[in-house]
Amino acid sequence: MQNHEKEISAKVMQIITANWIAQPLYVVTKLGIPDILAEESKSINDLSNITKTFEPFLYRVMRALSSAGYFHEEENRVFSITPMGEILQKDKMQPIVLMFLSDWHTNAWEHLLQSVQTGKNAFELAYNQPCFEWLTNHKEAAEVFNKANELKAVQSHAVITDVYDFSKLKSIVDIGGGYGGLLYCILHKNPHLKGIIADLPFMKENVEQGISANKLTDRCVFIECDFFQQIPAGHDCYILSNILHDWDDERCQTILSNCHEAMRTDAELLIIESILPKRNEFSITSLMDLEVLIMGGGKERTESEYRNLLGKSGFILTEIIQTKENVSILECYR
């Protein structure tokens, strides 16, 4: 085997064996070990007692992850956290790890081959019901799902407010706004603005806690909203952030038509999504396209696909504003 072929084989092998690191990462994150080690090193015996696990197996997991740089093994089987391990802590990437590496998420991905062969949605093949319907009946998974999506969007929040001028507006509706992170960021930077987080009823308690924690009770409210049915009317600006990629074209047109009906003629719609690049150009968006395909039958789209979708729903795409992150703002009007 020539050197070039060996290098390619090594890269492919690294991908094939990625689960050898990914699943141990899920185990230690689920057990809370990155947070347990936040203040001081602990022996494997202490970690086993705190997490109520079988010490010999836990040690082998910790040893493997230490070899990969997530922990540091000291004398006498004592472990400390490293900067890579700190990323797995509660206030950092924990929700993303717990969602993407969970049994329920992995099970859906395992149906990709069957999905490709049949044209059926992988999640529905795994669970006999749509993803979002399943999540409404599995509150713990839904909470992790929402926190993970909120965390994925956090980095884009600041860059969105950096590149878009919200000062001309008086009121904003964040449709399917989740825990409200984007709207809070906009409101903090624009103290004259009022905002609405419009989402499903089960989000109400957590969102209202977030509004209070952000000291925005005088300028922000939660309104129950199913964007397939009706959207609060009469506001200056409507935001769809990472919503449309979750759905096929037909259901996106329903959402957009409801927006169109709720909006005044001078109101604007901001769609915040990643846009697929040209052919053969590597992009995380191309891989995320598979994630949304598997979870709900959604799709990432090219610029021309967005223009076509918006045109059919009665909108004109006036500008695409690229941010420093892998996300764009599509400014639209009726």
C-alpha cells in the first residue's frame, strides 16, 4: 500500500472508529463527570462512588478518554479535567452531547439506509411517529433537544445583532423562538424594542422563567402559538430562526403563508438559516442537511431554493446578509 493510500485509509478509519470516542463521551457527560471534576481532581474510586457506577469499567472509559485528551490521569488512578473535557460541562456543550449521542437520536440515524431505500422518514421508521410529536410525549428528551438547539444558536445570536439594524423597529415576534435566546439578545441591545416569543404551550413555564431571569418582563411576553395554525398579527418584524430547515417545502409554505397573513404590508420577515454552498464545497450545512432529513424530513436549502419557496408564499427576498458564523439573514417583505 502506497503512502498516499495509507493516509487516506487512516482518515477513513478515524471516521469509522469515531464512535469509540463519541459513546464514552456520552457516558461521562451523562454521569456528570466533567462537572464533578470542575473544582478538583478525584480518584476513580471517588468518581465511581459519586456516580454509582462499576469502578473497573468506569476506569477503562476514563483511561480511554484521557488518551484522547479529555481528562488527565495522574498517579494512583486520579483524574483531572482538561480544557477539552471542560467543554462537556453543563453550561457549555453538555446538551449537544446528550442530544446527538443519546440512544433515541442514534436509533433514528440507524434507520438512514432504510430511509434511503424507501423514501420514508428515518425517525418515523424508528418510532412510528414524527419527531416533534414524539418529543411532546418525552419531556426529558424534548428539554435536551431544545437546550441543544438553543446552545447551537448562541454563537450566531451576537453576530446577528452585530450585522442587522433593529433600531427602526418597535415590536418583534420570534416564531418558534424556543427558550428565547435570540430575542433576549436583540432586546438587550435595543432597549426601545418589545418582543414576543411565540411557541407551543409546553414551552411556557421555561420561557417565562427565562424572561424573568433576563429582566425583560416589561418588554417581553410568551404567547402560545402553533405556526401551522396561526401567528400573532400586527407587529413590525417576524423572525423564523432555524425553523424552515426542519420542514419540507409544503409545510414551509404553510408556515410562510401564516406569516404573510399575520403581517402588515410594511412589516418584515427575517429568516435566519444556513445556506447550502456550491457543489463539492465542504460545509457543515451539507452534513446538517442529513440531520434534519433524519429527524423530521426537513432540508437545508440553496439561495435559489429559498427564493422559489418565498415567491410561492407571496414574499420577495430583498437581501441576504451573511454573518461571521455559518448563518445568513434573509430579509423578506410581502
